[in-house]
Amino acid sequence: MSVPRHVAIIMDGNGRWAAVRGMARIKGHKAGVQAVERILDEASALGIPHLSLYAFSTENWKRPALEVAALMALLRMYLRMFVQKLQKRQIRFHHLGDLSGMPEGIQRDVKELERLTAHHTGMTFHLAVNYGSRSELVHAARACVLDGLKPQEITEQAIQDRLWTKGVPDVDLLIRTSGEHRISNFLLWQCAYAEFFMTDTLWPDFGPEALRAALEDFSSRERRFGGL
Ligand code: IPE
Ligand code: IPE
Ligand code: MG
């Protein structure tokens, strides 16, 4: 089985997972965080160098204030709890998204977790919170202007170097759970040649076997990158 260098996952279906059980949506999000823990273990054991998980999009602020507040509280709690796991597995933590638009406490916790895990030697775990690909591209374009680049200096590399994924390889495999077949503003630039794997499994039910099945499927794809 060939191991992709970068696996990105759109973790979708927490709300529906709770709904079919007659539970509040937040219970689905809690179950979703447990799935994150299992996938972190499996992905790092499989030797995947980069794992990007989409947790909260720039569009998710449109949700009811109560759900947003509960998600932020859950995030804050887990950012603190993740420390031990990340140390044990030597996983580096990296946030993707616009940190300045996040509550101050979360900004501090994110920076602290990045600092504490910066020297780790294993997988890099990119957590996308307040992430939107279009917003990322706008930031990159503005950075090109602020850096005083001339038009001919605005190359693909120049843009890539100003994305939040600077230095991270393109996505090889994009997984989306819950039966939706859309990208929802996730890593548009980085997924230019990604292989897509869509599954009906709801995120809280997505476990190690499901990840291995996606990797098996990925191994059988013939990637041509526009060549022959
Ligand atoms: C994904 O689950 C988590 C977030 C987007 C925060 P959803 O909350 O989108 O769950 P569904 O799609 O409503 O089932
Ligand atoms: C995508 O899920 C965003 C995350 C998983 C964080 P959504 O549930 O927000 O996406 P749509 O609205 O179905 O496209
Ligand atoms: Mg959803």
C-alpha cells in the first residue's frame, strides 16, 4: 500500500450522527472529537507525514450562536487535552486558518500547542479552524502586494509560499464523510491533483479500518497529473 504524503479530511456528519440517535447536535460533535483521536493514532502509526482535518469553516459562523459557542468550548477543551497524545506520538500541531478571527483564549491555546509540539519528529497534524480556502488565497494575494512583488514575480511558488500550508506538500488524498460530494471551500489550491474518496460513513463512525480502506483505494488510483 502506498502511503500518501498528505491526507486531508472533511469531517462531516456529526449533526446527523446525533440526530439519528435522538441526541443534541453537540453530542455528535463530542463523538466527532473521539473519532479525531482514533484517526490521529492510526494516521501516525501508518506513517502519513501530513494529516489535515477540517473542523470549522469560515462559513460555519452562520450556524446558531449556541452551536458555535459549544464548538468553540469543545475545541478549547481538546486543545488542552491533546498535548499528552501529541507528545506521546511525537505529532506536530499546526493550525490552518485565520487565527485573528478566533476568540482570544483559543488563539493563545493554539499558539501554545504549536510551540509545545514544534520540535516533534512525527506526523504533522494540521487542524483547520476558521479556515476558508478563498480567504487563504485573498491573504496570499495581499501578502504578495505587502512584500512589494512585481507582477512577473507573482508565480505559483510565490503564492504557495504565502498560503497557510507553506512548505506542506499538495494534498494527495481528500476524504469526505457523510455522503456529501463537495469540497466546501477546503484547500482548493492544494487539492488541484488530489484523489477524492467520498464515503457515506458519518464522521463519528469513521474509524481506523475506514481510513485504511480509503488508503487501499488510493493505492489503486493511477495518477497522471496531466501527463500520459
Ligand atoms: C461536521 O459536522 C462538523 C462541523 C462542520 C463543525 P456537521 O455539524 O456539519 O454535521 P451535519 O453535516 O449537520 O450532519
Ligand atoms: C464542511 O462541512 C466544513 C467542515 C467539516 C468543517 P459543512 O457541514 O459546513 O459543509 P456543507 O455546508 O455541507 O457544505
Ligand atoms: Mg455538515
